Amino acid sequence: MTDAPLIAILDDEPEIRRLLSAALEEAGFRTLGFGRATEFEAALRRIQPDACLIDLGLPDRDGLALVHRLASQSGAAIIIISGRAQVQDRVTGLELGADDYIIKPFEPAEVVARIRARLRKPQRDAGPGRQQIRFAGWSADFDRYTLTSPEGAETPISHAEAEVLRLFLDNPRRLISRAQMLETLGGTAGESFDRAMDVRISRLRTKLGEDPKNPRLIKTIYGAGYIFLAELG
């Protein structure tokens, strides 16, 4: 059980924390619950959760700002659980770095399934050495969630950005359609998913030092998808 993934739950409603903890622990996860953002942020100095469930309606902090900061500083999967059901709320949450967005009320079994999908790693990459991949002079470390440039500068990447980069690295020089992204990365088809993918790819391009008008590594094929042009190794 000590090797089970750790899920941090941030919600100011004790009953929701209890409900989520019970469902997740029954499914084999470990959990830690927090009612305030300050408690959660203090705990992050000593723990490294595999995934974080975050409510946006927090009493002591703006939930979206917290999501954005966490996405830029942590490799944990981030799933928003919120009563805000508007499309724009979902789009904003995904654009700021969340991996998924679940609307309250929810079924605990759905939350468990979404977390499993986010933490699942392709079996073909389970062998030794596959968590660090080199391409075009760069190095991607999927254990530490970092990119290292040809000059040796290290940049953190979020879990969401790492998922997209991993998909590209698994399929170099192949067209990857939106449908393939949806099937591989999970999510709900529609505007929010498309915008989230656009934002993740834009951030990856920035971190890879790409010229947005003439990208060398991630090429957009309008109306079809994307091609990752780098050779591995």
C-alpha cells in the first residue's frame, strides 16, 4: 500500500473529502485531505502527490490561481472538481494547466476512473531508461517532469504538458489528429478539449524555444492535427 499513488484532495466541504477519500482508498490509492489552500500548500513542501483534486470555491485562495501555480511547479496530475458548470469555467481551468475538470455533483466511481486514466502510462514505455528521452539535442525527464535544453538549461513542465510531449515522442514524424489526442489523453470532445490542447502545445513550443511563426519541432497541419518533426536519440 505504501507504493500506491498518493492523491491530495483540496475541498472545504468535509463530506466531499470523506466521500472522495473512501472511494479512492477502496480503489487502492492513498489520500490526504485539506480544507484550506494554505494547509495544502504547506503540505506540498514535504509530500509529492501523484494527483491533486482541487475545488475552485476555496475560502482562503483563488482556486484557478492555485491551479495555474501548481501546474507550473509540480508534475502532479491536476483535476478540478467544481460546481461551476459553465463552458468558459471549464475552458479556463484547462487553459491554466488542469488535466481534467469534473462538475459537481459527481459519481465517485467517475473520479476514480478519471484519476486512473490520468496516471496510466503506456506499457511500451515501462522498460528501463524510457522515462528520460532525448530528441534534437533536448532531454525530457518524465520522472522529474523537466526539459533540458541543448545548452543544459532545465525547465519544469506540467503533467498536462508532459502527456502531450510523451504522445509526440511516441509517434515521431507521424500525423496525430485531434481524435487520436482525445483517445490517448482522455477528456471530453468539444471546445474545451480543443482549446486545452492548443494551450498545452503552445506552452511546449515556448519551452522548446520554438518560433511560433515557423516552428521546427511541432508542426501544425491545419484541419488535420500535428506532426512532431524531431529525431529521437
